[in-house]
Amino acid sequence: MPLPVPSLDDRRFQNLVDDAKRLVQQRCPEWTDHNVSDPGVTLIEAFAYMTDQLLYRINRVPDRNYVKFLEMIGVRLFPSTPARADLTFWLSAPRPVDVVVPAGAAASTPRGESADSVVTFTTESELVIAATERLYVGSLRSDGTWHNHTEAIRLSRVSAFSAVPVAGEALLIGLSDPVPGCALSIKMDCDLEGVGVDPDHPPLAWDVYDGTAWLPAEVERDTTGGMNRTGEVVIHVPVGHQSAMLNNLRAGWIRARLLTPRPGQAFYSNSPSIARVDAAAVGGTVAGVQGEVVTEDTLGESDGVPGENYVARRSPILRTGEPVVVEVAEVAEGDGWHEWTEVSDFAQSGPEDRHFVLDATEGTVRLGPLVRNADGSTTQYGRVPDKGSVIRLKRYWTGGGRRGNVAARSVAVIRTTVPFVSRVENRRAASGGVDGETVEEAKIRGPVTLRTLGRAVTLEDYEHLAREAAPEAARVMAVAPERPEDAGGVRLLVVPTVPDEDGRLELSALAPPPAMLSAVADALSAKRSVGARVVVEPPLYQGVTVVAQLLAHAWMDTATIQSAATETLYRYLNALTGGPEGTGWPFGRAVHLGEIYALLQGVEGIRSVEDLRLFAADPTTGDRGTSVNKIDVDANALVYSYGHQVRVEV
């Protein structure tokens, strides 16, 4: 239980009015009309109202003292965390030379009703859309033999696979240059000979070779119907693609591989026939950060005194992994700019150390203070620039916040002109954006910070320090080992912030970025107890499928009821926003059939739940078990909604 906060003056409006009226009786007995209609009483109430507001401000002094105490122990507000999204830049047409999208290129969402509705993303690195062409065409048959079709395809049609195709066979295409991170267009002249398959769902996968292994490529579109008609296949090539030797030929290799058909999926009865294959890069994908880059931001000139503060032109300053550097052109030295290094505090800074402390939330740069010791002497912590020295921030990112978690294909406006680039898009929703910490949140964090003192001993310590290292994480959970032989180990489960549509989450998006896991692991490595073993990883996900048959009232629209019931299931069985408290499904909490009954019965318009079944599912393979009344969830696992099915009748 928290300690009660004292009220410095507990008088309120009515107390002040009553006290004033009693004083009127003592000081001015001839004034007998104390009704609210009297002008004098109106003045009393006006002054009582203003005094009440003043007392309210006075009673906030303990809160101010508490905040000042947090500052004394080094608690600083966490700045905003930027959302991240992969930006795909598309060319207006294939080019015979490389097209370079520079680092720092900006793209944004379209302008809405106000300028604040625009969310800008900036590329972190340079993107090279490499010029390439097709060099070789061949096929790898089921018996392991290689058939080179490069010359034959110029004269006639060739079979992509064996006469009777077998799963595992592949059509290989060699490119003159590798195209890592690019969107590759493959145009093929095909005949309707690969019969037997569904053109919309052919058992076909595209891969690229990185020199040691084949990497899966994402298919943007396929108008060939699984090589059954003339058309185009556009794939997104992973960044690991490079030139390599295959079958004594050096090229940037890609392949179309026949898959083992799934149950009920049709397979090729004949091999597709192709007469022409052309390839060219038509775009590329690069990582983007929600924010803008500010360079050479001049903060001002030094007065030559200790403890100076400077404010950046833009705030907050984002923590993107790139160090923030202050440059100082000192008058006395006159040899250009000198870089100063950011530190968390000046405790270890000597009088000649070029150090500064950054408040990223407010964008404030603070230089070292001069401290008077108990014996009257003074100690300078950190160097003081000469008077008249110019101080600037070399480069920093600004922006961030939850508003950056935009939906897929929301980023559509190119802010930086790049020759031959016609459009941009984010093929997947942006994620990871978190608003800056509030003062109330810092008040809760303060006592925990004081208790841990930067050391991880208990499970709560590990969770707190992990949140400090990765504030963009949506959830963090430390789990103790269950087996005696694992004593001394800690498993730290991290769940990233993921946007959802109607409560639906993508399983791939729930995997934390490697940079987030590395940041948490590095922070805990320096603060863990001696001998403790820490594993930072995502939690396991237990798939849950609900199959329900509902009866709705006769006047209700069944499609609306079905949509509402399905959304309710996805939102409740949700790792981030589900559970009984609406703060995310608790780790290790089982799913009971009875609570699903109650959940659906509460949906507006439902008359009764006629039939309800609960299935455990593997979200990676799609395998589903038998109907059960309860699904147990491991202590290091969360639930994942996998393909709920709802049928509504009247």
C-alpha cells in the first residue's frame, strides 16, 4: 500500500464561504442578509473560488517534490520509439544501369485533414536496384541431372520439368548480376501444357541462391498461372542473394521449385512448356524508420562556464542505435570540429573529458557541472568549452510515436526525388512505434529503479532492465527454469509492438527484430548476477481455433453478427490486447471452453450459442487437434488465434 500523500490545506470552496460568513457576523453584525442573491455573498463566493484554486496548487507541491526526487536518482523520461517498415521503391521501367536510392530518402503517408496526419519514414541505408538480365536457363530433374536450355530456348520451346513432373524438380534461371533486396520481374512465354493444377494456387515456390543455400523469395504477383500462360512473375529477392557457381556456370541463381502438394491440392500432370524467359529488376526494398534526419543543428555558443544547457531545434531525439554526437569548434584550438561523446552521467568524467549528457525527450544537451566539495574545494566533471566556441549536434533522428504504426501500403508519397523511381509503398504494416513515457509512468518506474540499482537479481529486476533496454517492446516476461539442472538460468520472453486489424495478428510479426533481442541481451549481460545465464527469445505461441454456431435475433443482420463475433474472438484470444483484463493474454493461462461461451453470449444480437468447439492448433504447420474443453498453455507461451470459424443463423 502506498504511503498517504499529505494535504497541506484541506479547506475547500464551501469551507471558505462558511468561514467568511462567520467572520461577517463577528466583524459586521449589521449585515444580516447572507442569501446567495446578496451582492456581498457573491463577492465572498468569488474570492472563495479563487482561494480554492490556489489551495489546489499548493497541495500539488508533494507531487513536485516527488518528481524532483526522481530527477535526483537519475530517472529520465523514455523518448518516443520510432516505428519501422520496409519500404519498396518501384521503377517506372527496368533500367540498363543501376539505380541508387540514397540513405536518408524520405517517404510518407498522404496528407490528411491536417499536417499532423502525415507520417514520414526515412531509409536507414542505401538501396541499389541492380541492372541485370537473364544469362542461363536450365532445369534440374528428379534424378539429379542438369539440363541446360540456354541455347535451345532461343530456337524452340523447352519443358520446364520432366514429362511427368515430380516434386523437387526445379527450373533454374541464371542472372548476369545478383539482385539482393530487389524486386525481380521474370517474363515468360508459356503454353497451356502444365495442366492439372489450379492456376491461382500452383504447387510452386521461388527461391534464390546465396552461395551456400537456397533462400525463399516472396512472390508479389504471378500472372502466368503456374507457368500455364504467357505472363510475368514478380518476386522480392532476399538480401543474401549473390553470384555463385552452379553446374559449372557462375550467375546470380534463382529457381522455381515444384512443391509436394498439400492434401486436396492438384499437381501437374504434364510439364509446362516455355519459349522465352527475360529478367530485370523493377524495384527494391530497404528498411525505413519513422522519423526525419537533422544534420548540423547549431545549438549556440559557449559562455565558458560549467553546467551549460543547450536545446536542439527538433525533439524528441530518437534512439535508433546510431550514436548522438556533439561537435564543438573551440576558439582556443582553432583546428576545426571536435567530437564529444554522450555519457549517462558525469560521475566518471574528468575535467578534460569531452562528455555530455542528453535528455532525448526534450532534446536538451547538458555539459559538465562544477561541484563544490565539503572541504570548500571544487571539482569539474567534464570539459568546459572555451567562451565563444560553437556547439552543434552533428546528426540525429527525430519523430517516433505510436502514430507511426500505419497499415500496409499507407506509405505512398515519395518526399525525396530519385530518378526513375515512380512510386513507393510499405508492403506490410509498420510496427514498433511507442509514445514517449509520461510523468505518471515515470513515477511508477522510479521506486523500481531505486530498488534494482542497475543490477538484475530477481525476475522482476530482469523484466525492468529489459524494458529500459527496449522500451518499444509491448511485453516482457522473465521465466525461472523448471528443471533443477537449469538452476541459475533465466529465460526472458520479449513480445514486440505489433499493429492489428480487428484483433488479428500475423505470427511472423510477433517475432522480435534481431536488433531488439541484441539490445536486451547486451544490457542484461552487463547487469546480471555472476554465474546467471540469460536467454532472450520470443515466447512460444499456442494456436487456438474456435468453431461456433450461433443463433441471432430475427431482426439482426447475420453478416454483421458474424463479423462482430469473429472480431470478439480475435481480440480476446490476443497476445497483446486480449485476456480478461484486456492487457494481453497472461503467460501460461489456459483457455477454457466455458469462458468462450460467456464471451460469445455477450455479443450484441446473439440469441444463443448453439454449438461451440475448441481446438488446439499448431500456428506454423496448421495442424489441428481434436475438440477439447480446455487448452493448456505452457508457462513460457501465449495464445494465438488461428482461423476461427463462426456460423450465424436466425
